Amino acid sequence: MVQQLLEKYWEVSMGEGPNLQRFVERLAAGEFSELGDVSKADITAFLREVEAITIANIETKAEEGGPFAQMKEQVIDETRAQVASLIDAYGEAD
């Protein structure tokens, strides 16, 4: 299910721009019925995967140096906070 959710998220992001919170809100409301029943555990697993991918991308970008390196920890903390907030609202506690 995580792979299906990732694919749907990337598809939606390509058309509307990335907005993780809005996507999860829509997902939890059942808007993407073609995916079938999506449980809170599925949403949590999806969010954890997005978090891992995002942090890996941040770390890669930070390796380039400059402002990206300086902002790395702040952006990682913000990413983790956003995911934790979304899990609290729509997912299942780990």
C-alpha cells in the first residue's frame, strides 16, 4: 500500500504542487477511493516513508555546502515535526 500511496502523492504533486498535509487530509477523507480502504496504519507507514525520502534528499542537498548545509538541521527538524503532527491527526501511533 505504501508504494501505491507514494505513486498517488507524486501524481497529485505533479499536477498541484507538493502539499503533504493537504494530500493526507484528502486521503483520510476517502477522496482517493481507487486506492481502496486506507487504514491509519497505512497512512503512518506512508508518512514515515515520505519522511525518510525527504530527509535523505535534505542530506544530499546539504552535502553541496552553502546555505543548504547551514539549514540542514532546521529543515530536518521541521520535516520531522510536520510528519509527527500528521501522524497524530491522521495516523496511528508508532
